[in-house]
Amino acid sequence: MSLPVPLDQAFTYSLPLTLQHRVQAGTRVLVPFGTRKLTGVVLRAHDDSPETPLKEALRLIDAEPVLDEELLALARWISGYYCAPLGEVLRSMLPLATETRSGKIYSLTDAGRDASRQLSIQPEAEDTASRLVAMLAARPLSAATLKRKIPLADRALKSLRQRGWVEVEDVSSDRDPLRAHASKLRIELTPPESDNAEPSGKLTKAERELLAYLSLHPGTHNLAEIEASVPHANQAARPLARKHLVALTPEPLVIRDAPIRAPHDLNAAQRNAFDLIGAAVGARKFATFLLYGVTGSGKTEVYLNAIDAALGAGRSALMLVPEIALTPAVAGQFHARFGERVAILHSAFSGSERAGQWRRIRDGGASVVVATRSGVFAPVRNVGLIVVDEEHDSSYKQEETPRYHGRDVAIVRAQAAGACVVLGSATPSLESRYNASTGKYTLLELPDRIADRPMPSVRVVDMRQEFLETRKHSIFSRALIEAIRERLANNEQAMVLLNRRGFSTFVACRSCGARIECVNCSVTLTYHRRDRRLLCHYCGYAEKIPSECPKCQSEHVHFLGAGSERVEDELHGEFPEARIARLDRDTVAGKRQFENILSSFRERDFDILVGTQMIAKGHDIPNVTLVGVVSADVGIGMPDFRAAERTFQILTQVAGRAGRGDLPGMVYMQTINPDHYAIQFAARQDYAGFFEKELQFRRFMKYPPFAAMANVLVRAEKQEDALRMSTELGHAITPAPENIRVMGPAEAPVPRLKSEFRYQLLIKSGSRKDLNALLRRAQDFAHERKWSATALVIDVDPLTLL
Ligand code: ADP
Ligand code: ZN
Ligand code: ZN
């Protein structure tokens, strides 16, 4: 049995007699683990005699396996390739977490926030209530954490809630469908022949009444509505469900449909691409295609046809997208085309909604699945096609254990299933494009936009020159302002990108030069004006705005470097009549706000959309004729070998949002590095040129795709520990085999993060196998030395090195 703990081993439990013939590989079982109860996944049910007496499993959670052999095998592959404990891999594969962890999260209300600011409450305050407010001002905290830090928090929390300063949210409600709110659940009797029903034993009065009601009123009912007729139905429903006497399922989802539209007739390039994919899908053999199509070339239509072909061959299809909330139109198109057969695993859905969809897929109720990263584990039956849209997107890489890449997992899954993979992008990752050039993938090209629409024309604006001519440090060049003015006059729309959140990106003292840094991380704090706070973008730490320098007490504290919030603000100043919306992580804290902002912009409720890289992703909004990039330089100087690639991708993608309708598009890219090759190639929208140049650099430096790479991070609260441990680890894994280079240990680019010091070893290897063996050595070493589970982080094929 595998348990969700950071230990790379399986555990053995004995089964009570009642369970012995019902437990199979892939089912979940509740077991005792130390003082806790954990949900584990059964890897194997066997009669081998144990070496030591075994603890007994407590309860079977699923009547049928939640993971089939195919997915269990995929989990083993991920665990091996990414050096991640199998239990953690399995946990991240299942959206059905009946985790024992649950509880309340406390946070400040707006009133509480205002009060904490006006009274400038300090964390070191005497009374419990003030200390609580100060702590919550920094970030929302769980009940457990609060109790640990302030033992007598309960009473103070109660009075703060009565005062309306603190609110509480029950996070457990989202985790398990059985815990969802009654209004979101449907209830029905389980059929009597069902062999799941456990002997019912004693039932409470409410339970008996609920059963009686359900047998008198057959069919499914909304649980909240039954409450009117059967008192306490809600409380009674859950124990009955656990005894398998009733079934609780999430209410079906309501998805906004796109206008129904007949499929387009494919143009020649689309047809060409589809013919090859369709033939491969029909042949039922594993193959990977790279669909490289410029922005607006109609890749979606090719995907839809390929999915049709898979369905026609009697198989199912899985499509991965970076962020469904960002592409509501895609979900709509899928519904319009495939109707009831579509299931959407949407990251904005609650746990119970996801679990409901997940069950529907497993039970064969959906043959087309659209999902984000973790959807690569959707229990789709008989999968014949996996599409990975925007395959270059970094959201496919999970940045916590298991650190898998959804695109690469998709390929491995397809290989085992004899399915085809289509990777689509206007800016394919270096790795994928390289694989296409070596013949590992088949390259398919859509070189032109639909209906011969021109690519947008791009002008690079040298902001150094702009300064020389105007002697003003403005955010916008005169040319960009003029261009926006024109769009407003013509009732066309514009998008303005600045890939940095907040109002000012750092706060510095003019007298002593100090910059205000996070107390937990070695990064500067960002000023957020709407929240009236300085915020750390890495750990969420917040503090109030300083009136004087914390180092030298000078009053000359300056706010420097603009972020997206400031861009919005200045645009309001320049164009008071314009309707402006902003899309970044600060404006879309809530669940479905992405969709709301985007669809209002699409409906022309706004003239200008300001935002971070979120606005660069796949949107197809025909009335956008202008894209302004406030600073193309953001990210270029990052200490990361992918900095140029990422810059090229985001600039090309955002430029591609312009001119997708009947009117041509125009792009202004402001920069102080006008000669940088990433900016130059993006301005010419010359992917091939960029690919050649970048590939040379990678070959010369032996970076991926010319080497397999891993980032090994050592973390500790004390700097000397982190340094010592990483040095010891370095000795333990060197000398490495000849074809492996170990660089470091050295301080990570962000040396301190979330109160931990970080040292890293970068490993480049000519052989995957040797790399894997070396990483195993590192793991074993940490294990022997009894390092804490979080001290060693292994990131295979890292996307960022920060
Ligand atoms: P991409 O993803 O390649 O940037 P999309 O798939 O969003 O491009 O397609 C761009 C636009 O072209 C969409 O509005 C789509 O409906 C339209 N389109 C796609 N294929 C055709 C076609 N064969 N004929 C006409 N319009 C098409
Ligand atoms: Zn100072
Ligand atoms: Zn921080």
C-alpha cells in the first residue's frame, strides 16, 4: 500500500475478514499511521507472510479501484523519473482526497484590514486580539497554526468575528464530495441489489426518516430542498452515504455555452495536418505530432477534428490546456461540438465538482475531457488521443513534489496506451521543436493566419531614445499613447502588457540606499496600492507602508519600478473616459473572475485590458487591434538559461492577440534592450530564427535539449546548516561519472525563501540513466543522514532555477 507521506516506500497492512475479498490494487483504504489516520492506495493485495505483526486497515473507501493498472503504472514511472515518493505521486493523481487534514482558515475582513492599518497594530502588541489582527494582516492562517502560536486564541477570535473584523472559512467543505454544502448535492437511494450496502446496524431517527422519504419519492433530489420536508436531512445524509444506503453526487455543472457554430471547413494547411493526425489515430499506434501554427492559424479546429477522429475510432480523447478559466471560449466550443460527451476538469471548480466530473469520466460517462495539468491523470477509458495545447506553457510543470511535466507525462501515458499525442503551439518549447527536427516527433505546420489575415506589424520603441527626446521618465512612449488614442476614437480595443504585478516593484531609501525586503525571503517587497500594503510575491508576507526608512529613519522613501496596477492607474489618468480592466493575480483572486473580466472585455464592456502574462495566453478577441508591451525587458536578465526563451514566447504570444479579426493588428514593444535577440526575433515573429540561435547557445553550453538536467536544492532554516548539508551532499555525489557535470553547491538565485536558506547543485548529464542513478544517490544520502523530508528538493527537467 502506498501512503501520502514523503517516504519512498510501500507499507503493508493486514485486512479485516470483511474486507479480504473486496480490496484490489488501486482501491483506497483508510489505515492507522502513527497517531493519524491516512488514506492509502492499495498497490497489491497478497498473502505473503509478514516479517513483523501488521496493523489492521480500518475501512475500505472505494468499492471499485480509483486507479486502474494503466494509471498505477504511470504513477510508478513518474515516481522513478522525477525521484518522487510514490505516495505523493498517487495523492496528486486523485482529486478525491478524503484527507484527514481539514479545518478552518481565518482571515481579516476589509473592516479588519482597515482597522489594523488605522490603529497600526503591531505583532508584538500586548493583548491577544491585537496580536491576532497583526498576524492575520500578514496572511490568512489556519486554526491549527493560530492555536500553536497563540494558545488562548479562541475567545479573542470569537470577539473579533462578532466585531466583523475576522472571517472564517471551512476549507474541509471543498475536499470531499460528502462534505460539500447541501445545496450542491443530489441524493438518491442506492439500488437494493447493490452489494456495497453494509449491514445498516442502528439508524438514528433522522436517518430512518430520510430513507423513508427517499423510498416514497423515488429519483434524485437536491439535498438542501429535502431539508424542508425532513428535518436534519443534511446531517443524516452523510452517515447514510458512508453506509452506502444512499448516494450523494454533486449537482451537475452549468457551463456557459459558446454560440453553436458549424465546424469550419479546414483550409489546406489545416487539412494537411489533420490528415496525418487522423491517419495515425486510425492506426491506433503511438505517435507524437508537433503542431506548430502561428498565432491565429486555427489550431483549435485541427484539435476538434482530431478528437472527432478518435471518437470515430471508438476511443476517447483528452485535451490539456494551461488554464481553462483563461480560455472560457475553448470550453464553450467543446460543448457546442461534443455536447454531453464532454467533461471539464476546471481548476476553478470546487473539490466536489471536480470529484463528480472525475467519477463521471471513470464510469465512462465522458469520452472527451478538457483539463489542466493534473487532468493528464483523468481516468479516461481507452484513450486514443491526447492534445496538449500551448505545449510550451510553464503551467504544465508542477512546482511542488511530484515535480512532473504534464506534457511529458502525457506522452508517456499515450505511449503505454497506443495513443497519439498532438502538441500545439505558436512558440514551441526548444525541446519539442528539437525533437521534431530529430524525427522523434512529426512536425506539422500552419504557417499562415486564417483567411490570409496578416500577422500584426510590430514596432520596437527604444525607451532610451524616448528619454533623450522627452527628458521624462514616462511609462508610456508617445507613440503608444497616440496609438491607444486612435483605437479609442475608432471603437477598437487594446491590450497593454506589463508582466509584473503591483504598483511599484520596489521601495528604496534615497538617503542610505536600503531596499525594503521581505522578512522571510531575500526579495524586495512590492507596493500594492489598492491593498495599501507592501507584499512579498513569494511567501505572501505583508507589511504596512513605511513613512520613513527602517534603516536610517530618513523620510526619503521612494517607490520605484512600475507594475500592472500602476499601468492601469496611469492609463486612467491619460484617458479618463476609457473603460479599463485589469487581469492579473490581484484582480482575479476569486474563482470565476478570470472568465468575467475576459468575457466582459470580449463583449466590449471595456476598451483597454491591462495585465500580466495572463493576457498573453491564447485569447481570440477579434476587435483587439493594438497590443502595447510596456517593458519587453521584464525577465530578460533573470539568472536562468531559459530567460530568453520565455521572453521570446511571451512577446510573440501577446503580439499574436492583435489583429485576429477583420482589421489588421499593430504592436508596440517598449524596451531598453532593443538589440537583444529575443526581442528582435519576437518583433519579427521569426520563430525559426529564434530557434536556430537559441539552439546554438544551448548546444554550446550543454543545456537542454543537449543534456538532461536536474536542480538539487538543499533547504534549512539556519544558513550554516544549509551550507554544510549541501557541501556534504556535494561530496557524496562526486566524483560523478564522466558524462555528468555537477555545478555547485552555490547559493540559489533567491538565497532565502519562506524563512529557509537555499543552496543548489545543478546537474547536467549526457545520459538520463546516469542522472537518475546520481539523484538516487543524493536521496539515499539524505535518508541516511536523516534529513527532514523537506530539506532535499530534486527537480528533474527544471523550468526555473530560482
Ligand atoms: P490559434 O489557436 O492557432 O491561435 P484559433 O484556433 O483560435 O487560432 O483560430 C483563430 C480563429 O480562426 C478562430 O476564431 C477560429 O474560429 C477561426 N477559424 C479556424 N479555422 C478556420 C477555418 N478553416 N475557416 C475560417 N475560420 C477559421
Ligand atoms: Zn535609509
Ligand atoms: Zn517573502
